[in-house]
Amino acid sequence: MTVLAALGGLAVATVGSPAAVGAQPSTVAVSADARAAGPPSAAALVAPTRVRLITGDLVVLPSASHPTTTVVPAPGSTSSFAIARSGAHVYVVPSAARTALDRLDLSLFDAGELATRTRPTRVSITYATTASPRAVPGVEVTSRSGRAGTGLVTAASSAALAKALQTRSAAELFAGVSSVTAASPTVRPTFAMHTVKLKVIGKDGRPGDGFVIVANVDDMRRAVTASDTWHGAGRVSIPTGNYQVAGFVFDDDGVSLPILPEVVVNGPRTVTLDARTATTTPVVRIPQPTGEMFTSVDVTRVDAKGNGSVGVGIFSFGGEPSSLSPVDAVRHGTISSSLTSIASEDSPNPAYTYALAYEYPGLVPRVMRAAPRASDLERVSMRYHGSTRVSGQKGMVETSVLLDSGGIGVGFLRSVPTRMTVWAGGSAGAILQNAYTATYDWETDTGSEYLTSSGEQVTPGSSRSEEWNQRPSRPSFVTPTASDPWWCSACVQDGTLALAIPSFSDNDPRHYGLVDDPTRVAWSLSSAGRSIGSGDGPLFDVFDLPRGTAPVVIDHREHMRRAGFADSTTSTTWTMPRTALGASLTGWSCYDGVGPCRAAGLLEPRYDLPISDAGTMKAGTASGRLFLTPYLSASTVTSLAVDVRYGSGPWLSVSTAPTGPNVWKLRMPVSTRGGSATLRLRASDSAGSAVTQTIDGAWSVAP
């Protein structure tokens, strides 16, 4: 089983690894709310960055296409994870390392910072004595002089430490060193600082170990810091001001999150966090019985000047108890909390999943309870295409539900093709977002045919359906919505053309694909025979248009690799007259984030073809549908031609008949001689926009 948790704000979570299905480890993820992040950068559509921690755990940092930071525990690991996100820093601290956190610097677990370093990670070592053994767990030592040493954290060294931690404690393994750090020199503030001692008390009244977040609620630009506590004690150095102090306290029977919302610091002092004050325990009741339930409780605090926010939360699973302190009100800034939950039928291939999200503005309630009726929920029927019989790998099916103050997502490794129903509901404004990787290798955290959906606001009592990974592969356009206001796929503003066209998409307009290998995409722009720009990887860029009235020509080529199937190549050419403009947009939909801008009415082809999950079509005559839509434009299609050929044979005409606005029925000849099919489309519209698209290897003829 794979588990994903998406938390809002500065995300901080404690996550336990649930029982694995077969030999597959758990996956845990947290992220800031993508909707608050602004428009993605040009690199955002590239596969997320992967960072290996010294303990062997893998951290996958997010991109805009998949806005979660994912933690994949090392094989055999039973760790839970304390995760803190502050700006570019993403601290991921496994429980297996806690007994040596007096020796292992937090810089070793800052995946955000480590991602900017050269690979492998370089570390500095201070040995406990000159007689300490030269070897250091998790590190390939490169030099040593007396008590000082240097080394590298490699895949092999971290894997060896992960294996050792299964039978020995971190304190025992690191007994020969006094410190290991990956930290760079830091700049010290020039204003007066005060030492605050942190005292942590567990549910049993004894000193407890935990992970504490301290945030200045006057202005978070002054201070947001984190500290581990050792034998119930820790300390931070912070300037004068008002603070929120919140921390995780780890007990044998669960995790507690005591919160002190208003702490005055004007000199040295001691602050006590007592887990016994954490009395709010989330309760979730759902209409149908389920197996394991995954629940997140999140608290978001915004400072008094609105300059920053910090979030703390607990992600728990199954029957693992969690609790947090109730907060009735705050004096500085604002506070809100949320309860989100994913619950699935107890099966390796669950037939249904619940996605629930409830928000509590202005407080952390004394009771957090979710008990929806069936009529309160939206029903979404999912169909996932693909074939694990051919690829040898299961698919990853993911469901996420998001609020402004938090969220959660859960993914399952499943044999595909398969079906699943998602029942979603909660507070007004809850967003449902889904993703799918048709073939996924958990050992390397790689897959092919990754797809994600635009977030859609939950509508109680409604129903809809989605088809995932319907072929053939093609570039897609993303339509700005109220829940996802960015990404106008093609917009013109003040003589500038902004393009954001994801590759490798299926044929559902809500879905778009992730470029996991930028070398498989190439594109160029020209006008009147003069180059405007060209490149590899995702077509996500801004171009100054040359003077004149000549149309802009966009050439785009993508090469799709499918595990276990023949490759396909989709070549698309758009011709866009300068006058072919559609809807007027503002805000993040425009490249400058303000606008106004106008949609460039490019024609987008989508297909609904009877291609099997094995990538084949039966010989004879096949019926399908074509959707040909001018992007955010009221223009109409004026000419259309579709044909197909098999191998190096002749082009065969495909019959087209309109059945509705921008929809045509297709009748395709499928060669009895077999072979690989090449599909070609040529079309234009009333605004003069035109598209030609050729798909080599679109399908093969079934034997």
C-alpha cells in the first residue's frame, strides 16, 4: 500500500508507516497548498527532484504538476516521520534516527536544501575520540585527521544504514561520533536574541521526546524555527516578540500535538509543552464499512501582518490515536484548523474510497467529528486503463481532498485495468484532485504515463465519471477554473505569447500529463519563416512576438515510452493567426499574474477510440469519437480530414460525421494485415486557426 498525505501551509506532520501490501513499502507525502503557490515555473512540469537521506529514506520534492512532497521509507523501515516545511526548507526526520539526534544535525534531513547541493551529499564529521573507528554509519568517509573527517552520503551507504537500523538503535550505531552535519555556514542576526528552553511532557507525565515548531506571530519574517527535544528538553534562540509554540510528542500509544498559541518572549525563559493538554481527538464515521482509514488534522496560523503562515498537523492511519490542543481564539493574527480523511474498502484493489474534508475557521474545536450522510457526498466513478499483465508493474491510483488550511491524499498500488468509486464531501470549497501512474516501480519510485487532474470543487449530491489513460497520447491544454485559476495554456498579452502545454496526456480534458523525461519532447515556434524560439522538455515559456501580421506556427513533438508496449510519437503543428483570439482572462491565468490577456484559439484534438488496454484494435471497422475544440474560443471548425495507415501501406480515409458541437463520430478501417497504425488529423476553424497532428504507433492490430 502507498500512502500520501497533503497538508496545507508550512506543513508539519508525523506519519507512521502502515502495514505494507506484499513487499511494497509505504509512501508518505506532505505539501503546501498548491492553490496558494502562484503560477508554476517553466521547470514545474518536469519530474520532481529526488533526495536520498542518510537513513536511506527517499524524499521526492514537488512540482506544480504534483504538489506534494513525498517520502518513501527505506525498504524494511518502520519509521514514522516528523515533517516540517518552511519556505525552501523541507525537514524530514525519521523516528529511527531520533535516538541519535544529539549527534545527527537537522541539516542531514533538510531535503529542500540538500536538493540544491551537488550529489552525493557532502558531510563533515566530528569523531567522539581520536580512538573512534574511522567508519561512520550512512557515510562513505573520504578523509580523517584526528577527530575531524569528511565524507559522502551515497545510495550504498544510506542503504547500509537503513538495514542496520532494523536491528540496532541509532544511538548505538553513532556512538563513535559527536556530530555529523551537512550544514553550510549560517548568517547570524544582528538584533538581540533570547534563549528559550523547551520542556516537553508526555501523556504519562514524564519527559517526552518530540519535534517543536516556534513561530513569531507578530511577523513570521522575524523567526520561524524548529528544534528536536532530547529527553524532554530542547532550546531555540529567538528575538523579542509573541510566539506560537507547537510540537509533536511521541508516546508508545500515539502522537500528541500540544499548542501554545500566545507565548511572550522578552528575555530568557522556559516554555513547557504538555501532551496532556491535547484533548481534541478526531472522529470519522462513514456510511459504508472500510478497512484502513487515513486521517490528518491540521492547524494553520497566519501572523498579525499577513506576511507568513505556519501549519502543524498530525497524519495518522488505522487505529493509531492522535490528539491536539483546542484553541478558542488568538490575539495575534488568525488561526484555523481542518480535519481531512481518506478511507477505503479493505482490499488490495478497493472498489470505493471516501475523501472527506472539514474546516474550522478561527479556532481548533474541542470536538472534531465527521459523520456525513450518503446524500452529502459527490460520487465520482473512475476507470483506469493500462495492463500490468504486460508491463509487470502495478499502477498507482491516487485520491486527494484539499482545503485552504490542509488536505490529505492516499494512493494504492493496484493491478490495472480497474475501476473505483470516490465518495467526496465536507465543508464548502473542498477540492477533489486525483492522479494516476499507469505503471509504477516502488523500488525506484519511477513510472510511466503519469497523469494528474485539475482540482475540482466537490458538489454534494452530484455524480460524474472519469476515464484515465485513454489512448492515444497527445499534448493537452489546461483550462483555468475557479479552483485552479492559473495555467492559460495559450494566451496573448501586449505582444507576448505565453504557452503552457503539458505532454503525454490522455483524452479527458480534466487531465494533464507530467514530462518525466524532458529529452522526449521537442518544440519550436516561428513566424513568416523566422524562428521565435525552440527547446526541449515541456513547452512552458513566454515569447515576444515579432512585428507584423504573419501567423505563428508552433511545432511540437513528443515520444511516449510505455512499459511493456510499443512506443508512440505524436507530432503536432498549430498555425495561429494573430487575430485568432478567444476569451479575455485576468489574474494568474495571464503570464504576469495580473492581465488582462486573451486566449489564443488553438485547436485541441482529443480522441475516444476503441483501443484495448494492451494497445490494440480489432481488425475490421472500428467506431470512435473525435473532440476538436478551439481553446477558449467561440470559433467553429470549418474543415476536417482524418486518415490512417498501417505500416508503410497507403493512407486510408476515416469517415467523420458531426454529432454535436465540436464532436464527430469516426468510422475507421482497421487493416486485416495487421501492423502498427499511424493516425493523421488536419483541421481548421472560422478564425483561421489550423492544426495537423500525426500519431505514429497510435495502436496495433490485434492478432
